[in-house]
Amino acid sequence: MHELAITEGILRIMEDQARQQNFSKVKTVWLEIGELSHLNREAISFCFRAVIKGSIAEGAKLEIAHVPGKAWCEQCDRIVELSKLGDSCPICGGFELQIKDGQEMRICKLEVV
Amino acid sequence: MCTTCGCGQGDVTINGEVPHGHAHTHNHNHNHNHNHNHDHDHGAGGSRIVEIEQDILSANDHMAMHNRQDFARFGVLALNLVSSPGSGKTSLLVRTASELADKMPIHVIEGDQQTSLDAERIRQTGVAAVQVNTGKGCHLDADMISRAIQNMQLEKSGVLFIENVGNLVCPAAFDLGEAARVVILSVTEGEDKPLKYPDMFLSAKLMIINKCDLLAYVPFDVEKCVEYARRINPQIEVLQVSALNGDGLGEWYEWIAAQSEMLQRDG
Ligand SMILES: Nc1nc2c(ncn2[C@@H]2O[C@H](COP(=O)(O)OP(=O)(O)OP(=O)(O)O)[C@@H](O)[C@H]2O)c(=O)[nH]1
Ligand SMILES: [Mg+2]
Ligand SMILES: [Zn+2]
């Protein structure tokens, strides 16, 4: 499960930031995860709790903002909503879709002391 | 713990040996942080907010960028082969390596959780192969590839085949620096796989439908499979092959040659 490797990556980013920005404890972590990204929110929350044990983020709160999926429909010549890969355009039913939004997997900010 | 394969780093080996630290040929001290690190006071409690705005996979993506630069320097076409376990990645590579080796330099990296069986199968063709064992890890990442290529002599205008860990989910998230991803689906797996595991098909340039010699024995609707794959990725190219009897491999070799030419031309 890649969510574990990815959560370990989040911890590494926090540890780097702690050195660069002089903090010793993370209280809250804000993530942004797109609806069309590779990540499953439940799996991330689960792995997060496991990975932060004994780290600078032990006990930290995890806030995950959800970014809705959007795609460009060739047929309709406009941006449409796409809530998961493989869905058709909600307007014309076509699949000529180019993803524009919703693939993000970002760490946005931290509350630290 | 983790439901599928309980991925974890730290027990990675390359050709059976534990790689020592991060022995990258290039220096990673240059700072690629495009973050605007503003601190804001957060009033009471002494806590403050640190803005980061960083892609969670930025460390991997950064390493992948360096791999891509290394491949470009040598004009080596790197292909990342992904599929579920047993779709025929190694069988395809064994055949490809033996049939292309006199036409262009061939390099192979084999990724598996355990054993060097696949690398040995490649080596029997006379082509050099590096085995990366990911231990509990369920995918290759860019750092493993960076370390593996230090164990190889990349030759100008060659092809590097990277066989990823058999897994249709996790490898999708990790850019290795490849020029293209090739997803292999065998006809015994069912034509619905592109819809069930869309991430992999979204990021692939080519889908190879393998084991077509078995089409006479298993119900598998090729047309439907292609339609499903194009619902996810309208641009995906498709080839039908049998790594067993060699059907369709000519077109696979032509595809490789075309990608290689494209790489040489566009730098
Ligand atoms: N009938 C038939 N069998 C095939 C074909 N290609 C591979 N096989 C068989 O499928 C099985 C798995 O093949 P491998 O090449 O080991 O598959 P793989 O994708 O490398 O497997 P992992 O590395 O374990 O993920 C072997 O028994 C092969 O002989 C094919 O085109 N036709
Ligand atoms: Mg194999
Ligand atoms: Zn439409």
C-alpha cells in the first residue's frame, strides 16, 4: 500500500521543515487531496496515525481538504465535474475528457510550536 | 497493518546488497524548495502556522527528474513496465531482450519484493540485469532507480526496461524518470481491469494486451477492454501480443524504435 510510503514522505517533509524553520512539535497538519489523486483518505489517516508515533508530530491533528475533480470535455468544449476516473461527462456522456483539477496531493501548512 | 502489501522502506537491496546511504552521483544540496515559508503568529498558546505548499511526492519527483536527466544525457529510452503479478512482464522482456540485443543496447532493472529469479531469467539471454528487491515495499521509487543505475553502464541510444513490482495500484504514484509507462494486461485477468485500476491506465502511454494465444480459451472482450482503457485515457495506444508464441511482438519492437527515435530527436 503506497499510502504508507507517502505518509512517511509527509513526515520527512515535516522533519525537514522543523530543521529549517526551528520548531520542535507539530500540532496540526493540513493536506489537500484531490478526488482524482492516487490517494485514499481513509488509508492516509490510518497510516498517518501509525507513522507519527514517536515523531515530532506525535498526536498531531490531521485536516484533509478535499479537492473536487474537474475535466475539460472535448465535446462540450467546457470544464465539467468528474468525481472519479472512468466516469463520463455529466453533460454529454462522452469520455473525451482531460483532467484539469483534482489530482493534487499537497501538504499545505502546519501548526507548530 | 496495511491491507494490501504493508509497504515499508528500509529493507531495499540491489543485486542482493544493501545500498549504502544515498550515494547519488549528483549533488542534492541545491535547494528546490519553491515554498514561500512565511511564518504567521498565531496568537495565544505559542503555536504558529508554517505555510509549506509542497507536493507530497516532491522528493520522489525531484529524484525522478534527475533520473530523467541522466537518461537524456545517454539518450537512453527508459520504459516503466507495470502490471498485476503474472501478466507476463518478465516473459515479454526475456523475449524482447534476446530479439533486440543485436539491434540496440538493452538494459534491464527488475523490481520484485523478493528473489532475483526475474533478473536471472533476463541474464540467461546474455543481457545484463540489475535486481532491486523492495522487501515489504510494493512499488519501485525514483531513488531505487537512481541507485540501480549506478550499478550499470548505460550505453548511448540504448533502452532501459524497468520491470516494476507486480501490482496494479501502488506503482502508479511513483515517477521513476521514465520516458513512458507501459501497462501490461493479460487476457486471463478480464477486460474490466482498466475501470477497476484506473490510475495505472491513466498514466500509461501504451497498453499491451498479453497472452493473446489464450483468447480462444478464455472469454475476454478485446474491443471492450480497449474502450474501457480509453474511457480513462483517450490517448492510450494499444498492442495485442503473445509473449509465448511471439504474435504481435514485431509491432512492439517498432513502437520501441519509434519512442527511441522520438527521444533522440527531441533530446
Ligand atoms: N499462454 C501464455 N502464457 C504466458 C504468456 N506470457 C507469460 N505467460 C506465463 O505467465 C506466467 C507469468 O509470467 P511472468 O513473465 O513471470 O509474469 P510477470 O508479470 O513477470 O510476473 P511478476 O514478476 O511475478 O509480477 C508464466 O507462467 C508465463 O509462462 C503468454 O503470452 N501466453
Ligand atoms: Mg516478473
Ligand atoms: Zn461533455
